[in-house]
Amino acid sequence: MLKFRYFIFCLSVVFIASMPALAQFEFSYEKNTFINFFNCLGIYSGTSLDRGEKVWLFSSGQAPTVVKIVHVIGAKEAEKRFDVLGFDRVFSDKLLWAEFGCVHSFRGDMPGSLARMSPEPKNSDSLGLAIRGLPASAWISTGKGVSVSMNIKNNPYLRTVRPLVTDACYAPDSLIRVKKFPIRKGRAIIQLDIGKVKKLSPEKRKQKIEEEMQQKERIYQKWAWPKYKKEILKELEKKNFVESVEICRFFLDGKRVLKEMKISRSTGVEERVETAPDLNTDNWADTTDSAVGFISLNEGKDWDVILVDVGWEGIYYSIEQLNGSAVHYKRYLYTYH
């Protein structure tokens, strides 16, 4: 009898210990993730979302937050009602616009249903993902991930990755940019960018400024151009234009390197369809893809990054494991022009 009780006790210990792993296994990003496009959530085949449900919203330009679903409507029904009433009538009525104005805002491949949330993102053109049902034990990043430029000399983050940094992106005058996403007290996920830049030659710089001035002149009325010409020229002469940059990008959890990437960028060279950067020492690390949040489902052992990759022709939304190769969620939204 004592042996049987001991066996039951051991079995219960194993079961309890396995519960967090089981909860993690059962959670599905694919069934609980919804793209956010201009304050509207897209609900595609295989997923559902009901009014009153709460979701975590990860969106560009703001900290992750919990929002409530306040409107859900089938896309076909929304299109019919919008066509009958017309844009002016719907747009001028706050209730109608909130209910099915998304059908006009959603400038892309139309999902099966559309949803509104409250509170809405502060930026009306925000992009990101909403995730339902994240376990209570999930670790979720906070903060916007504000970009901060730092000196390369005596940089604490550089010391962590220095053995991994190649001469391709490292030099005594390399640029460094840090984005910090707080997780818990005293802990944060760090996006570290180290960039070795090649600036424009004096001749190319002069030509660049002349071209910029010509483009600006076309915007202004002839009578207004003399007034703003000196001011615009002064601002352009302050800029440090970059011809190309080699970037080493790292994602860090304390002193642990979660992921490393090598990125090459050149002014005027397309990175997406009709999406070519005009590089300078301010925007050299602003790649088309941006991290808008991080999640760990196992108390910091593994981290998933939420990415939005914006191009002229469309947007890629994805959730990828940082210290691994798993892609938990991916959707492409074609945005017609």
C-alpha cells in the first residue's frame, strides 16, 4: 500500500511539473493572432474573434497593451452597407464608422471579418498584431523600444558581443544604436545595431544636396521658394549622408545573445519593391522590418519577436523565435495603390 501511494505521489509531481510545458504546447499563435492595419483587425479563415474579447495589442509606436474588441462584422456585409450609404454618410457618423468603416480603411486583401478595438492605437496608421489568450505566465515586453544612439567607446553592450563582431561592421568610428524593451525589473530585451558606414565623397555630397534642393524647389510656389531656400539648405548641410553601411544586429537578453544578423544597405538600392533607402547617420539602422514586442512562454528560456516589415507593395507580419528557427505566425498583406 505504501509503495502504491509513493507511486501516485511521484506521478502527481511529474504531472504538476509538466503543466507549464503543456500549457505552452497547447497555445497556438496561428489560431489566436490577428493583424492590425490602420486600427482595424483582420480575421482570416481558421480564426474567430468575438465582441467583448480582450487581446494583447503589439503596435508600432506604442507599448504593448490589452484592448477590448468592441465591433466585429463580416467583410461582405460591411461592403454592402458601405456601398449603400456611401463614404460621406458613414464617415460623418461616428457610430457607423466605428461599426464598419474598417472596410474602407483596410486597403489590402480583404479578410473574412473585421474588428474594432478599444482603446484604439494613438497613431491612426499603426501596424502590428493582436494576440488573444496569452497564458497568464507569459512574459511580455513593455515600452515602445525607443531608439537611442550611443558611443562605441566603453559601450557595455558592445563588450557582450565583441567576440562575434567582424571587421565588416566594426571600426573605431562605427555607429551604435540601441533599442531597449523592458521585460521585468532590471531586465530587458536589447536590439543592438553596430554600423560601419561609408559616407558620401565631397563631390557626391555636393551633388546630393543639389538634387535635394531641386526636389524641394518643385514643392514650393515660386514666390515662396526664396524665403525657405536658405533654411532648407542649412538643414541639408547639417546632414551626414551615407553611401552604404554594414550592420551587425544583435538581440540580447542580459549577456545572452539570442540572435545575430548581418545586414548590408546602400542608398538607392531597393530592399523591397520600390523601397530604397536614402541613408544618413540618423536613419542608417531603420530597416523595413521593425520589432514591436517580445514574448516568452517559458519564463525567459526562449523569446519570440513580433515583427512588422513594411514595403511599398505590402506588409509582412510575423512572430518568430529569436533563439531558434521556428516561425510561429506569418501573413502577407498586399496593399494596392
